[in-house]
Amino acid sequence: MAYPSRVSLARFLILSFLLVSSVAHADETRSACVESYESGQQHRKSGSLLAARAAFATCSQPACPDLARRDCVVWLRELESSIPSIVVRARNEVNEDVPVHAAFIDDQGIEVARGTPIDVDPGEHRVRLVFEDGRSVEQRIVMSLGEKNRAVQLVVPREAPMAQAAQPPRAAEHTRGAEERASSPVPWIVGGLGVAAMGTGVALDLVGTSELDHLRETCAPYCDDADLSAARTKIIAGDALLVVGIAVGAGLAWWLLSRPSEPSAVLRSLPSGKLRF
């Protein structure tokens, strides 16, 4: 009885392995074809034409079953004429082309440097362009079925909006409080009253001193006590008002000097008019 040689046995094992592998691969291919065949139709019904095209491209491969492949080839051809496309361009205010650093459609990166059409699904989309200097511009569009090579032109803004630097919560609150205090009219009203008190105090002091000098020259030492008391009262009242005015002025000066440096807020709180130095 003849036994197979080692070489023949090795060939048999290799052929068996290849046969099993090919059968497994054929099963995987058939499963992928069937899955793409079904998912492509679902995507097309929901309006996701790009996903449907990818699925029909898979099930139209020669390795797929003939029945599924023929349908997928027809559907793929129909989608190619139905999928909308856009051509994105960036222009400045004098209608000159502007180079784009990055471009996005619905937050998905796209390539617009070559000016080639970009396929999109029907419906609403958001086109956003970002430039080298950090400026960006966006535009919303609505695409119809079969709309090809639609020109989407975005105008670059002249200047980028200045982003306000973020401040720590305490610093922001401190700055806000300083501006509120500086814009309040109360300190300036109090300061005005202090100036008025000092002016009135000086006037009363002068009048009282003048009356007292007059009495000393005309009737001393036999002047009427009521006249003397009236003159002294004016002097005392004038001194008191003068002290009050000085105290108010000192308090206002301390309030201004003890505040943090906020030149803009202080200038805004000053009365209107030209500043003179």
C-alpha cells in the first residue's frame, strides 16, 4: 500500500487552507455587499446622498453578486447627477481673492485652495473660513437636489474684532466696582457742597471780622453786647463752615487717590469740558 509523500501532504494542506480562506473571504465580501446594498437605499431615502454613494460604490464592485451589483451601478449613476456641489471662494471688499488658512462645512474640514467643486448633501449647511491673521467669516446656505457648482463667495471683514482679554473674577469685579464708583455723581455733589461751605465760611469770617473791627473802633469799650455777640457768631460759624469744607475736600482727595488706577473711569466721571493743566 502506497502512502502519500510528505510533499504531497504539504500541498494538500496548503490547498485546503487556500480553499477555506477563499470561501471565508467570499462570505465576507458577500456580507459587505448585502450590507452596502441595504444601507445605501436607507441613506438615499433619508437624504444622506454622500453616504449612499459610498455604500453603492461598495456593492457595485465586481466581487458582489450580479443582481445586487447591477442595481448598485444604476443607483450610483443616478446619485452622481443628484448630489449638489459648491465652489467656495474668499474675496475682500475690492473683489480680490484672499488665501484661506482653513475651511469647514458643518465643522468638517474641506480643501478650497484649488477651487474645485465640493459635493454636499441637499439641505442647509454652514460654511466657515479661517484666515492667517485669525479672522473668520461664515455663511449659511441651502442646497437643492441636483444643484451643481454653486458659487459660494464669502467677503473677508476689513478688521478682526478685538477679543476682550479674560479677567479673573476678583479683578473683573474690582474693575467693575471702580468704574461704578467713578461714574457715580455723589462724590462730586459732596465735593461741590464742600466748596460751597468753604466759600460761605470765608465770607462769614470776613464779615464777622469786619464788624468786630468796626465796633472796636467806634464804641469800644462800651459797645452793645448783642452787636459783639452777632459779630463773634459770624466768625465762629465761618470757621466751622471752613473746617467742614476742608474736611470734605480732604475726604474727596483721599477717595480719589486711594482708588486703583482707572484713568478712563476717572475722566469719564469728570464734568464735561476741556481739561486744562
